Amino acid sequence: MASQSWMDVLKSAKKTALIHDGKRKIHYLFTDGKEMVEEYDLKTDELIVRKWRHKSTLGVQGQWQVEVGEPLTSSASTSASDVIKENCSNPIFMRKDTKNSFQWRIRNLFYPEDVFSVFVEPSERCIIIKTSNKKYYKKFSVADLDRSQLPLDGSALSFAHANNTLIVTYKKPKEILSLEQELLKELKKLKATAEGDVDCKTQ
């Protein structure tokens, strides 16, 4: 089973757990040197953040890339960076999942709902969002389905538009739901330290 092979990769990764601020934070170190960090809400077990970091071919540690959660913002707030920072009215694309669905939110889309078209492109294994007024176009893959080698299903896709935000929802297939439940059981078995119990390592 394809999704099981991804589960095996997760199980074989070196994992450390930390409980802090109502969240369970898990750091994964994979055999190929990639790192993944996930944060779960302790009360609901919902995934809040998932981000990745890769080493370059020269072995230099790359920047964190957010897959799920709020996009990272630059901490540098010098007057020079303020001059060239991104326009705050530009569309902001982020993924924010629920227990049963993958969900993406695109803020700052000031168009009526009837201009939006959201559909699956099976040949490219991606979801496409476009507007009839040609003001917005976005193509993105569903990393979870790619990792588990599961097909995209157009009938699982829906969208809504409110408060200048487009919400795209993709119902999780049963294989993903069972994988997530199995993984959560594994993560809860990990001995977690509380913030302050461990020496802070420079990253």
C-alpha cells in the first residue's frame, strides 16, 4: 500500500517531542537529512503547522518552508525592508486543515464568487484556481496525496468565498484519515519534554 510506505518513512525518522503553549511540537529528522516540524493542538489534535527544511547540495541548511499554517514573515523590520516589503493588499495563500479536510485560504481576493473557478487537473496532479476576469491564477499540488501516491478526485473539491477570502476545501480520502490516526497514536507514545526542560540548541 503506497500510503503505508510514507508511514514507514515517518516511523523510521528520528523524532523529538515538546509540549508548549497548548501545542504538541514534533521535530522529525529523516535519513536523507531533511527536517520536518509539526505542531498539533493538544485539545483537538488538529494539525496547526507543518514546515520543512532541506540542506543544499553543499550541505548548507536551507530556510524553513511552510506547508501548513501561516506563512513565515521576515523578522527583519528595518526601515530599508519596510520600503520594499510586499504589498499588504496582495493575495495571501495559506493552508489550514481541519480534521476531515485539506483546506486552503487565499485572503485579499476582492472579487465576487461567480468569477472563481476551482478544479482538479489530474494530468499535472494539481488543483487550479482561476478567475474569469484574469486577475488571479494559482496552481498547487496536495503534498499529502503526492507522498502517499493517491489520485486527486474532483468530487472531493469544493470552494466558498466570504470576507474577501476564498476557501478551497478538499475532503481527505479514507487512506489519509487512517494514516493520520495511526501517526497520532505513534506521536502520543513519544516522551515529550516541556519547554525549559531541555538545553536550547542554536539552530
